[in-house]
Amino acid sequence: MLPAFVKFVGNLTEKSAKLLPVLGEVGGAAIRESLEGLIAAREDLRTGRLVLSRLEYTQALELVNSVLRIAERRIALVMDQWEETRDLDNQCNAFRDFLREPEQWPGCHIFLGVRLGTDAANALRDLCIEYPGTACIYPLFAVRDRETEG
């Protein structure tokens, strides 16, 4: 109900502003846009569409090494649904940097959840061929088709 109410009030304010010289069209439009902005922010929070700034490779390296040094804990980075990454080539290059010099990342393991048959799964297979023994694929389980189990 909130989005519908805000849209109604925003449109009403914008239209009534044309009749009230004090508020003016610009003021009415500004109120409507502000209300729509609130709805957009609410939707972003609800659906998780907030965009976080990316952590650069060197920043990630420093962070992982700091945690290892200060907390004396090993690090596991888990990335689920990796097939939905926006820039697969860029991600693969970052993993090549990791795999090329794993000694820079002591005590760090990266786990990627990827659906079979996707470009991302093929890219991971290629990384395993390129870096045997350092990059490995472990299928966790096979999903059965529920209709054929019937």
C-alpha cells in the first residue's frame, strides 16, 4: 500500500502545485520525485539491490593477510552463485592472480558455488586445467529431477 499511497500523494501534489502559485510546478515535481526516491530506497533495501563498492585485489590480499596475522585464523572466502557474476573474464583474471602466487595468500581458501553447464563452470574447469593441483573442482551433490522420482 505504501508505494501506491506515495505515488498518489506525489501526483496529487504535483497537479495541485500548478494551481498554487506559492508551491509552483517545480516544487510539486520535487515533492513527487522525493517521495518516489523513498519508494526506490525502500525497494532496494527490501530486494537487496544495494550496490557495494568492489574490493580490489590488493585490498583483498591485505585484508586476508591482516586477519591471518592479527587473529591467527585461516580464511575461507565463499562465493555462491558465481555463474551470475557481472564480469566473468575480470573475475577469472583475479583468480588467475590468486592461483599464480598462492603463497601470497597463506591460509586462504576460496570456494565457489557454480551451476554445472554454465559459462562460469566452464571457466572454472579451464582454471583447473591451467593450474592443476591448485584449483580443484569438487561436485557437492547431484540434484535429482523430482518429476522422474515420482
